[in-house]
Amino acid sequence: MYFPVAFQVLFLSLLAAFGWGANLRYLSLAGIEVRPILQLSELPTAAHSDRESGIPEDELHTNIFRLAGILGGVSLVGWALCVLESASPGMQTFVTLITYLFIVAIIVMPRRTLCHTARMQFVESLVRIVKPSMTDPVFLSDVIMADILTSCARMFADLLLVLCRFTTMLRYSRRPGLDPANDGGVAELIERHRNYNMCTDAGIFGAVLVAMPYMFRLRQCINEYLRAEVDSSDRRRHFANAVKYASSIPVICLSSTQRRVAVDGIMETKYSDWMLRLVYSLWILAVAFNSLYSYYWDIAFDWNLGHLSNGSKLSDIVVPVQQPSPRLKTPAALVDSDDEESNTNVNTRDLDAASQPMPGSWAADPSLFKRKGFPFLLRPRLCFGPPQLYYIAMVIDFLLRITWTTKLTSYIQIDRMAYGGFWLNLLEIYRRWQWTFLRIEKEAAIL
């Protein structure tokens, strides 16, 4: 089956777009007002409101679905033409190039047509994410968009391979007597002319492209750290979050170095064996720390789960809270310690109030909220349910966070499987899709 990397990237990108639209749709059905949470009305380009396109405020997903459908149709047409031109690799590369150019033209088209609001919001969000500013405010919509880009980081390296195919075709098709379509195809041309630096020695460039989304997110964390009050818990939280994204850089660098030492043979033979073991050991340490720390951050901070019956939280391990949150008072702050009977009544009443689900959410089982106020390791307010869904999400997030462990066994070699990289990217997009639900829901639960 003809399904090259170029169309894998397109398919996964469009799948992420449909997933974002589904996030907005089902969050709205759960009674969560997404617009104020994402701070859409506070954006510098808030003049491009959804009212201009006739879309109600509670249907932000409509334009996203429509735009993704249009781009998906273009991609399917391009893929079908490539399948029909299976005998001509050069023509396949040309059709793929036209497909990419057409998609980019649709997205950046300035005319107020074809889901103009969704297109401009996407482009302007990318500009704010890439902009190296340490003073501009960081909006939650941009934070979530940057996090989605980190989940698509591997696809950026794949885009480099696609670009190499395009540039190689243009470079060698102009030479007299050399036809890419009838001379082994573009892939053989790249292999034959290994001195063509960027295409054949893409390790460094690929590592830089993979690291870029994490660097963008790191810049946002540093920006928020500088804007937070000195010695505040928010400042410490942003610093700890910056450490999480910074820890991904050694993983990327060591992965690239490991590949070069093992495959390209850049080291001398007498050094390559021990160097490979050293780089491999460092990679294990780096990826284990990054994965476990990122998983802890998902649970404790991004989802605000991990609440314990004694009033403490998992987030207190890294960022202890100095004062109780004014949005949700603890029972100890509401009672008089001199009246034991009064304490019992107020505690029970406060816990019952705190455990009430938000409007439009699931019907809570009173047996789950007798004394603790919420299920184990969750939080007082839940918008989705039953609670077992949160436990399932936590398990799935952990399993997908440690998919790198498949490289430690000889029985599972995903990199050598057909479309192994594609399936890994697909799993990561699903993990981010699931993460987005609880990330936005957490913001709604603390309002």
C-alpha cells in the first residue's frame, strides 16, 4: 500500500485538528464554557470573533471541523493521484509537493472565506508561540496549542525528509539527461548523492526540529516565571514546569547521538562499543526522568488530581502551597474547634457541597462522598464520569508516556515494524487528545 511519510504527516496533523474540534464539542456538551477558560476574548486579535462567521459561541468546534474537512479532502485527492501514478516516483513527489502548497495556501489565504476565523486564529496562535518574547502575556489557548505541538514533534523530523525529497527532485530534475521518474526515483537519488548534506545527514537538523516545540513551550514557562510574583507558589510552579520541558532536550540530543554512533559509525571502531553503551545508559536515565516527571506533572498539575483524604495533594511534593486556596475553603477553616458537634455538622456539610458535580456533569453517587468528599486520588469537583474514567485516563497516560520502554526488549521492535513510527505518533496524538479534556476541565473545576 502506498502511504509515504508525506501523507502520514498530513493524516496525523488533520487527525489532531479533528481531535481539537472534538475536545471543544464535548467540553461544551459537559457544560464547560470553553471561551473564558481559553481566554479567547483576551487575545490581541480578539476582533476576529466567531460572531463574524455566524457561529454561535457554544459551537467553537464547527469552523475547526469544516476547515479540517476541506484540508482532508485536498489530502485525499493528492493521495489518490499518487496511488494512480505508482509507476512514476517523480510524478508522485510532484503531486505531493502541489498538495502541500495547496494546503498552505488555503490556511494563509487572507480572504474572508473558507473558515476565515479558524484559519486566522490558528496562524496567529502559531505566531505568538514562535515569537521570542519574554514580556507578552501567555494565554491558555496558546499554552494548549504549544503542548499539542510537542506531541507532534516527531512529525517535524518527518517533514524534513519530505522537504529533502522536494528539494532533491527540483535539484536533479534540472540536470540534462537525468530524469528522477526514470532513474530509480528520488529516494535512490538521495542515497546515490550522499554528499548532499541536509538530506542525507539529517540527524542534527531533525533533532533541532524535534526540539523546537519543547523550546517554544520552555520559553512560555520562562515568560510566566518572570511575570509571576517573587517567592510565590506560581513562580515556583512555572520554574518546575520549565524543568520538565528542559529535560526533554537531553533526550532528543542523546537519541540523535545514539543513532549516529550506532548507524553512521562516526566514532572509530575501538571507541564505538563503549561509547554506544555510555550514550545508551545516559539516554535511559534522561528518558526515564523526563517521562516519569512529565507523567507526575500531568496528574498533579495539568489535571489537578492526586488529592488525598488528609488535605494534601501530589502537587505539594514539588510546589507546596503556602496558603489554602480562596476558591475552595478547607473544612478546618470553617469550623470552631471548641464545639465538637458543630465541627462534625459543618465538616459534613462542607464536604457535601464541595463534592457536588458541576452543572451538566454526571450524577454523583452519594456513597462515594461520605467523609472524604471525593474518590481516592481525584478531586472534589469532576465534570466527567463516572470516576473510573479518570483512573483509566491516568493508566493510559502512564502507559503511553513509557512507550519508549519497547526499545529495551528484542521482542518488540517498533522502529522496524511497517509504519512503526506512524503508530507511535498516532498513540501520542490520542494521549494528547485525552490530556486536553482533563486539562481544560481542571480549569473549569477550580473556577
